[in-house]
Amino acid sequence: MAEAETTLSTELTEPGADLPALYVKACGALAVCAELDEIKDISDKHKALAVYAEQAKDQTLLDYAKRIQLRAFERIGEILINVKDKKARQELAKQFGT
């Protein structure tokens, strides 16, 4: 995401930058960030549930935790498909361990 921020700040300083188009681009980038943040939260909850389930030796809870993790990974994949910048996509994939 740092690269996207650099690109945005560079475009803002260029003479004659098309601010409405830039605004739309920024809105899209922020929407992706918000979705990724929500997915990260879900992934963190999965990890906590998995730890609790293992400690309690509760297979049903562990199964629920695995389903949550799978949904989070599926959603990350859907988002990554829509990230057009290859380097940004690779960095996000690396960050989420996919």
C-alpha cells in the first residue's frame, strides 16, 4: 500500500492533475483498505477461536474457526484479484500469508 500512497501523492503534485479522477482512485483505494482491515479482524478472531478450541479440546469450535479462516482467505483472494498493481497485490498477499 505504501506504493499506492506514493503514487497518489506524486499525482497530486503534478501540474494539471485531474483531481476528480484522483479522488475516485483514492476512494477505491480506501475501500480496499477498509475491506482488508475487516478481513484482518476476522482472521485475528479465527486465531483466537482456534487457540480456545484447542485448549478446550472442542472439535466443533475448531471446525467453526477453520470455516472462518477459509472465508477470510476466500475474501482476500477476491480482493487481490481486483488489485491491478502487481507489486501491491504481491505485498498484500504476502502480508496475509496467502
